[in-house]
Amino acid sequence: MKPLALITGGTSGIGLATALRLGDRYRLALTYARDATRAAEAEARLGLEAKAFAFDLGKDDQVQAGYLRMKDHFGAEPEVLINCAGVKGMQRFFLQGNTLEGCQQLMNLHYFGTLRMVKQVLPGMYARRRGSIVNLSSVSACGGYRGLIGYSEAKAAVECFTKNLAVEVCHRGVTISCVRPALVETALTEEMAANLDPASVNQPLGRWIQADEVAAAICFLLESGAVMNGQILTVDGANLVMKVPMR
């Protein structure tokens, strides 16, 4: 029987692109927050070995209950966890226009949501002495990007968590790494895309990164094993080399 891969935000964008790449090797458990229609479409596209589960990554009880439903359905725990869930309607977050509550919500989803999912899968991986986790960050985690207060700090926390946990669990055969893309063309960035000059995006690449290009990097980390443990893999078309802020 194929091993199980759990992908948060797996019914669209980078999560779905990754699921499409992994479907021939894994059974797929996908999480989504609200859009049941899109989840059903993803299940139909991925086939009988894929199942989507609705729960809010920002709430402890929903994560625990959703994870139990997933285990009951598949009769197994995941050997792979990929944390791709993001904020719907990604937009600018300026300090003077963003409330403290807004910043806390971003941290709760991106950092604590990642932490909650890892807490669910890690005991099983630890006991089996194998498992792979890939988290999703952003070039904005490096700082110096205008209009991303709250979001950037949450992604920086994900990167620090990734490095710290890699050291903590590597002796048990568990690997954890992170992919750090620049602007990716997905449903989450539609609002931002409408207000950006396409020629200014992801310089010097000069275009949006596609979800499948990030998925390829995620799969590379999964296939690389222990030698890439604790790594932050940047997928940005040399954006950070130039250090061009998002306009």
C-alpha cells in the first residue's frame, strides 16, 4: 500500500500542484478551510486515493479532530507532511492599516497552524524513525519588504521553527525543511496581482512564479532526505540576490 502524504491547503494553489506531483507515489490527505466545491473538484482530479478534510488550522480542537478523521479514513498516519495553507485574498499589510488582531491572525495561521500540524504528525514519525516535513515560507521572511507587516514575521517564525526542529528530530530519521518562494500566481494572490505592474514582479525574473515550480522544489526536498535537513530552499528567480522590494 502507498504511504500517506498530508498536505494542508492541498485543494488549490501550491498545495494542489504538489498533490498532483505526488499522487502516483502517495495516498493523499488534503486540508481546506471553507471551499467545499473546490475540495470536491480537487478530489475528482486526484482520484480515489485522495480525500479532502475541512478544518480550521487556527484552532487547536479543529486540528485535533480533523487529524483523527484523517487517520480513521486512511487507517494510517502520514509519512509526509507539507504545510501549504495560506491566507485567502492575500493583500498588503501596512502597520497603520493592520490591527493587532490582524497580525495575530496571520501568526496564528502561518506559524501556529504549522506548529499544530507538526505536533499531530511528529509522534508517529518519531516512533517509526522516519518522516518528512516541508513548510512553506516566503522571501518576505528575510525582511525589508514594504506592506507585509505581520505576514513577514509569521513566515520568519516558520523558518526559525524549521531550523530548530530539524536539529531536535534528525536523530530519529525525521527531516524538516522549508521552501521560500517569491510571488506565486495563485488564487490567494489575485487581489495583490490586480494592483501590481506585471513587469515589476519578481525581478530580475520579471514574471510570476507558477505553483508547479514551487511544487517541484517541495518534491526535491522530499527526495533529498537527510542531506537537506533544516534547509531553507529559495525559489525566487534571483529576487533576493537583487533584493528588490515588492512595490
